[in-house]
Amino acid sequence: MTVDSAVLKASNLSVGYVGQPVVRDVSFTVRPGEVVCLLGPNGAGKTTTLLGITGVLPLMAGTVEMLDGLTDEPLYRKARAGLSFVTEERSIIRSLTTSENIRCAGLPIESVTALFPELESRLTTRAGLLSGGEQQMLTLGRALAREPRLLLADELSLGLAPLIVDRLLKAVRQAADERQTGVLMVEQHARKALAYADRAIVMQRGSVVLDLTGAEARERISEIEDAYLTAGTDSDAA
């Protein structure tokens, strides 16, 4: 796969639950070093799209190409090939310390603390006693320390203070710039996410309604919020 080629290409995806599609005919690409933000109101199908891409949910139609063609491989093999997936639920073991959580991932502690020095003083603290922001730093730090070729992130900012959100998004941007990690992230906080994004894909009722450059999306943010992101504009699941 060349530098100019996509690390992720989704073509005409349909994904759903119990035989009912929630996401319909969705297509986009993510290239190395590109941060793509997936926006939409609650229920637009953003998380369902991520689950279809990773194979957690089976595709009802369409194709996904990623990481040199690992289309139908199980998630753990995709992870070995360079995929990191940060789910909405923080993937920590609450009873273990911060350092033990890092070691369980097979990573040197320094690889995570280099990304988030804030964790250095919390290495002996049980992860369940960390603040929400620290837990998310631990989760994202482990994902980025693997130096993934493709990062999928679902709601990094959920329930966190603005300063913490900026800290997390800066780390994502840095990975894209310095390691050419391709990033697809689902975010509710559009304005913050767009400050770090190269492209924005806006979904509504399970379909893509806008695919814009980051600059275009920042210029049209008020229009996008009013027309597509207002709570209650969508009733579909996930």
C-alpha cells in the first residue's frame, strides 16, 4: 500500500441489527496521515458504521478494504496488522494499576507516558480510581503507543472537560502528522473535533449527507450544526 493510497475504504456500506439496516449506502476513504471526523446527531448511525467497518457487526451490503486487504479477517488480526479501535467504553481493567494496564497491552510504560506525561504520577494508582480524563488518556495512550496505521475512535470526548478533550485530540493529530496514522473518529463536539480534522463526514438517518474538507466544514459549522447536528433531528439507532 503506497503512502497516497487509502488505509480504509468503505464502499456502499449497509449495516444494521436483526436484519434491519441502520446505515445505508455509506462510502468514504481515509488516507495515511488524514484525520477524518464522522459527525451527526445521536442516532445517525455513526457507531454502527464503526462496528461494521471493524467487523463487529456483519455487513448487509457493501465492502470494506483496510490495511492491505484485511477485509474479512477477525478483529484481532486487523489489530496485529495495524488497527487500533477505541470504543465508547474505556478499555481499562479497573482493578489493575495504570502501569499494569499498560503492561497487559504488551507495551513499555514509557511508550504511553511519553504521549501523556500526566500519567507518570498515577502509575501505581488503580485504574478505577483515575479520573475520567486520566482513564481516557490511558485508553488512547495504549492505542497510539502501538503506532497504528489506522485508528478508529468512538467519542473520545464523552463526559470530559474541554481542556482534556483538547489534550486527547492533540495526541490524535500528532499521531497523524508524525506517524502517518489514518484516523476516523466519531465525535459529538463538532467544533472541537473540526479544529483537528482534515475532513468531515456528516451523517443523518444512516446516510452521508456531507463530505467536506476540514476548512470547508469549519467555515460552515453554524449551518452544519443547525441543519444536521441539532438534537432530535434523527431517530434511528446508534
